[in-house]
Amino acid sequence: MISRRSVGLVVGSSSLCSPILLAARSRAQMSGFVAKPLILSTVERDESKEAAMLAITIAPGGSSGRHTHPGDCYGTVVEGTVELRVEGREPRRISAGEAWHNPRGVIHELRNVGDAPVRVVNTLLVDKGKPRMQPVPQL
């Protein structure tokens, strides 16, 4: 049985995560990138934080674009291989079954380097009320 709270989280997540989707659609650097909210919740005992879990699909040759988050980002590749580009570091390839963590404010980008769509699950633990994703211009 689904509780009212669960329904509220699912329904609420669609409208609260839409700024991410709108930003992704409006930025040319974010091509072939689709994020679908799975759940949005406050962090227990810390009302200033929220957790957002997103199912992400990146088309072949697609990219998240360079961006930051107002909190930590944890990602897992479910299918395919991505290249994680973190400013100041060498690019790193991450394949299905592997994960990464980017701390608050780190400029990073995910790119699909394969010839099939990539599926990723991202969990963001961020400051409540701030945009979950802040685009950063390409160099």
C-alpha cells in the first residue's frame, strides 16, 4: 500500500525537479541528457537539506554539460560507460556497476563515450531551496 507521504514525494518531485529539466533543455551544452526524478525528500533531522534521486539517460555523444551542485553528488552507472570530467583532474571512465562521489561545488561533467545510451542513477544531498544544478560555461 502506498502512503500519502510516498504519493506526495513522487508528485512533488516532478514539479520540484523540473528546474533541472528546464535548465538541461535550455542549455546547448547539455545535449542528449534527460533526468527523471525518482524521489525527493528532506533529510531526516536536517530540514535545511534535501535528497533527490534521479534516473539519468545520456544519448551517445551526449553530455550533462559542466555544472556544480549545492551539496554532494553520488552517482552509479547502471548501463554503459561515461567519462567523468572533474575540473583539475584527468577524465575518468566509469562503467556499469561503478560509482563516484563529487563534493559540494566541484565543477564536473558526464559524457557518454559509447555508441549506446547510458543509464545513471544520481543521488544529490543538497541545500533545500537552491537550484540542484548550476550550469558552468564551457571553457
